[in-house]
Amino acid sequence: MTAIATRLEQARRITGSFPGPRSQELARRRSAVVAAGVASSVPVYAADADGAIVRDVDGNQFIDLGSGIAVTSVGASDRAVVAAVRDAVEHFTHTCFMVTPYEGYVAVAEQLNELTPGDHEKRTVLFNSGAEAVENAVKVARLATGRNAVVVFDHAYHGRTNLTMALTAKSMPYKHGFGPFAPEVYRVPMSYPYREEAGIAGKMTGEEAARRAIGMIEKQIGADQVAAILIEPVQGEGGFIVPAEGFLPTLAAWAKETGVVFIADEVQSGFCRTGAWFASEHEHVVPDLVTMAKGIAGGLPLSAVTGRAELMDAVHGGGLGGTYGGNPVACAAALAAIQTMKDQDLPARAGHIGDIIAPRLRALAEKTDIIGDVRGRGAMMAIELVKPGTAGTTKEPNPEAAKSIVQAALAEGVILLTCGTYGNVIRLLPPLVISDELLADALDVLEAAVLAA
């Protein structure tokens, strides 16, 4: 990766009280006008962001290991994205592709058809959010197969709309009190190596875990009733769970044999994040449909479903779309972001970042008994925290430690995010353009916070 030009100094800096007076004043204004149900994980308000740095309204600078939840993978305020957006805005901000179409939408579809796994003929449709993409992928699968049932997995997260809440596993805060939910959604066990039960020869293999899930599907639903299997190749909000090797290929093979549509939810794991363009590629899985969002457009709202032409084209004219879907400014940003990913070889860069993070975290785990597991792929890494002394036994979740570590790191100028069904996982999602030196500094802060906890 070549060095990137930035406006902000790529260094953390905490000045004065924390949070500062302007952030505190904004918090007071917010409480009077913003719904209480909208939560923020840090108590500071952003004024600027560039590269891997977020500057708050009081002049503090933070190393961003969250990337807006894997959105600013090309870095905040990427030069090419900014220039493309500026040019697009000067021409038109909206026409609605369903009324007056434009080249940007077509060009993004061409890129996604090329980049997603598989060399089969593909079609793409653009939307606004990850949840919208997932919901439309399910629509396509149901219409194309004439079946209704959708199979999802423990620990899954797929969104906050009514259907995607049904698809999501965790109740609080995503589903609690918001029902009733959409029907014909069935949940089966995920391959969760750290918390997996024993298999035939010790730890359950990926193929064994897949056969367990398949057995439940066949007995409780019936393969001929299943429209789609929907899965995150690396689970995001559920805890950065990487299934055991063989789990995804076995499921995909069964789906192909039974006419079930295999949908890979790559909303968080896509666009170079795991060291490949898409996480499905690590085990050579070729999904029938892929859902994408987050890192696709350098921070602008855009999402997509790309899939086999015969499935996508099965939908009648007017059956897919939306007023803002594939907004022209967001399309311009996506084309620029994808070009940056290619120019900077960000899949390789993500792999390099993983090669820096993983050994640091494993060495840290040797120094403390509250890290039960280190896992992830590329620049999508995590540590799972457990109560002291339980890492090798009960593996009792330790969400209190996760919260305290994140708070301690923030006070030193590093933004971290938690996740996981039990709230006990700290995830690292640095911008893929972060320098080795800045990443090392952030990891030093994380290590100190973990050892203090």
C-alpha cells in the first residue's frame, strides 16, 4: 500500500477534560431533542475525521478502530471519494433510478458483478442499507423458488426492520418489545468453535456442525420448504465468530443439491475487510446471492444484492427498487471507493493488518486469564472476554471487563467497539489504510487497558 495523504495528523491526542465541554453541551442539547432509543457508544461528538483519526469538537484526536462499524474501510474522507462526491453533487443529487436512470448505477452493478465470488452470469440491484439488502435478497429467494421458509443461525445479526429483526438472533436491544415478527423464519445452531460441544473425534468439526444444522432443517422444516439459507461468513454483531473450516462449504453444497438459495450476508465482512474481497472466498464458497453495504461507498449510504441472473431476473418488473436506492452521489462514492481498494490492494493490506493484530492479541492472552479466545480474519479481529479463571472451563462471559476496557482505551484516545451475544467481545475494525505505526500505538493502548482490567 502506498502512503495516503491526510489533512489531519495521524496521531492520537487527548487534551483537557474528557469528555470536553463542547461534547457535554451537545449531549445536553441531544437529550432534549433526540429519541432516547438511539444510543451512542462514545460520549464525544465528532467534528472531523480523516484517514484513521477522528477529531472531536473539543480538539481531542482518537485512533479509530471501529471505522463507523466497518464503513470507512478506505479511511475517513478518502480523497478519491470526496472528489467523486463533490463532482456528482454539482450535476444532480437525485432523479430516482426507477424514473430517470443514470450511468453510475449501471457502473456500480458492473463492478459488483465482477468482484463478487463466482464467474456465472449475475445481476445487481442497489438499495440504501444492509437491512434493506437482506430483506430484498429474501424476497428474491422466495419468489424464485416458490418456497417460504428461511433458515438463519444462532448469534446472527441481519438488521432492524421487521423481517430482519426476525432473522436476527439477539433479543436485547435489537428485538425486545418490537414484535410480532415476520413468520417462516427458522433458527439452527452456528459453528462457534470456542463454545462448541464435542464432536465424534473431540472438538466438533465444521462439517459435523453443518450436518447438525442440516439434520434440524430436514427434520423440522423439510428441505423442499426452504427458500434460502442466510448466513454471515464471519458473524459480525454476534461476536466475530469464524465458523470451523468446512461449515460453509458443507452448507452450500447441501443448498445446491436441494434447490435452496444460499445467501451470504457480507454486509460487515465484505469489501476487503477479511483479507479477500468477500469473506466467502476464504473457503471458495460461491453464494447464490450476496448482500453488501457498509464498506461499499466510503461512508455514504448504499447497499446491494448481487446474485445469479436466473434468480434475480425471476422477479417481475417493478418488484425490486425504492425511491433512494442507488442514489447517484452514493454510486459515485462507491465507484471511487472500489477504485481505491484496487489501487491500494486493500485485500492484501487487510491481511497484513491481521498479521500484525493476531500475534499481538495472542501474546496478550498469554498474560491474562480474562481473554478466552482470539479470532477473526484479516482486519476483522476480536477478543472474547471471560471471567477470571474460566477461560478453559465454564467460559463465563465477562461483559463488565469488555465495557471497562473500551472506556479505558477511549480515555487514552482509541475508539473500540464491543459486540457478541453476551456483550463480552471487543472487536477491531481499523480502516484498511491505517499505518503500521498508528496501529501499533492503538494496540499498546488496548494491551494496557486489558492488563489493567
